[in-house]
Amino acid sequence: MIIGKISRDDKRVKFTLEIHCINCGKKVPGGLQASEKFYQTKEFKLELERFKENYLCGICRDKKRVSKNQSRKM
């Protein structure tokens, strides 16, 4: 997953992070990428914190999407 914007010419920094789903608490693989320019800036740290506070695993994200679509149909 990519954090921030990466231009075509930017070098990428790959890093791992322990990420947990905010709904079920399941630990998910945390392989992330950011541009070298963006990595370790204040904006990067803020975006990373927001990402961790709002992260849903695939199963929980699908459940949320399905329940939202079902409520629209009624």
C-alpha cells in the first residue's frame, strides 16, 4: 500500500508496520511504501496515524460495504 503521493521520478522507500483492524483487531501485513521526499516528514506521520486509526481489514471492509449497499436498496 502506498502512503502519500509518489511521482514517476521519485524513489520509493519500503517499510513494514504492525497494523491492526480497528473493527476486529486482526493483525494484517503492513508492507507500505512512500516517496523518499515524503518519508519521515510531519505530513507523513500525520497521514500514517490517520491511516492506522481508520484501517479496516478486507473482511470488515467488505461487510461494511455490503451492509451499506443493502440499506440503500431498501
